[in-house]
Amino acid sequence: MSIQTKKTFAILNFKDCDPGRCDPENGVCAAVAACAHKVIYQIDGVFEQPMINQNLCQGCWDCMDACPLDAIQIKNIGS
């Protein structure tokens, strides 16, 4: 069995994130739609900040590229 020693995942800066500024009419986070792995959700509904399931995140950068507010960064941990 192989143990993963390095993990890359997305993190959300809650101070910068505002789906109402991204999409004033609908409140839908652009990063949610961009995530091909479906690990970022607006759990509480539109106009609410998304949550990222970091355990399942593949670190593909799609959400980071889609976020017009630059509220998502990629984090690397491990060796």
C-alpha cells in the first residue's frame, strides 16, 4: 500500500469571497461550476460562500482560475 506524502488542494479566503459580487443577479459562485471534480459546493444556497472538500480536492486549479475575486488559492503540504 502506498501512502501519499504530498497533497495539493484548494483553500478559500473567506474575507475575499462574495458570490453576490461575482454574480449579482444569481449569486452563484463561478468556482463551483468550474470544478470538474465536484468538490466545491454552495451548501447553504446561492449568495452563500462555497465550501471546499479538501480531502477530495485534486488540486487541479480549475476553481482558482474561475474565481473572479481571486479568493481561492492552492496549498501544498507534505514533502
